[in-house]
Amino acid sequence: MISIESIDYLEFNELNNELLNSYANLYCEIWKEPPWNESFWKPENVLVDLEQQIIKQDSCALFSTNSSKDKIVGFTWGYAVNIQELIEMSSGASFEEFISKDERVFYIDELGVEKNHRNLGIGKRLSLIMIDEIRARSFSKVVLRTNMIAIPARKLYCVLGFTELPVQDLKYTDRTYWLLKL
């Protein structure tokens, strides 16, 4: 059994090539699992995607390693968005009732924990560190989306204070959006 105290939390700029590759492989493993079933991800594409996302305005990426610090076991990342970007991301869903055009909104794009490290509080701890960072950057709201049958993720978001919005992604109809007011 791994204790939560043995897990380190790193920012993107602290990752070496070995850890980046570990992250990319973990990402591919996680998204192959239900309910996502996305087997099209390849490690090299994951790294390109991450690099494109973390150069966005006000991006933040956090990673947790195992106790020997040679493997990524959890990650989360996101970036600033405006209401128009949320509408485009959701293929046209409406957010106007929940977010005004002048609000600073942060979108948490990803959160994942390696299968053997789940239920140790890593996802929660990564999320809390991310929320603290988002709050320090003066954002007023945090938005994310998840699958309607991703029960562990949905429970975590409730614990963290998110509320599920009555907004469903119009392209990925099995996903809904969640909001945290800071």
C-alpha cells in the first residue's frame, strides 16, 4: 500500500523526458478505460497536445509521481477560457445563465490517476492544489466536464464543491459540465 505522503507534486517545468513519457503513457492507458474508451491516443500525440495546451493563457499543469520519483501516477491541467470558447468546446451549448462575458474562468481539461494509485487521495490533492492556484490567479469560476457515468470523478467534484450544470455537451452527449464558484 502506498501512502499519500510518498507522492510528490510537480509542475510541468519540473518534468524530465522520462517523466514526460511516463505521463504520455499513463494518459493513453487512462483514456482507454471505460467510460472513455478512447484507444486512438498515442504517446507522441499526447505530448504534442499537452504542449499546445500549456502554452495557452494562464495555463497550469500539475503532476504527481510515485515514491521513487520515476513515474507519473496522476495529473491535472487546464487553462483560461472565455464564454465563447466554452460554447465552441461544447459544440454550441449555452453557458450564459452561469457565466458572464467579463468573468475570469478557468477550464480544467484533464484529471487522471493511474489505476493502482486510485483511492489514495491523489486526484483530490491534485485538484485542491490546482484550485488554490486558480484562486491565486484571481479567477472567479472553474469549469470542467466529465462523463455522466464517471461516478468516482463526479463524487470527487461534489466533494470539491462543484455543482453539475444543466449543460450537456452537444457533440459528446454523455458529458456534462460542472462549475465551481471561487
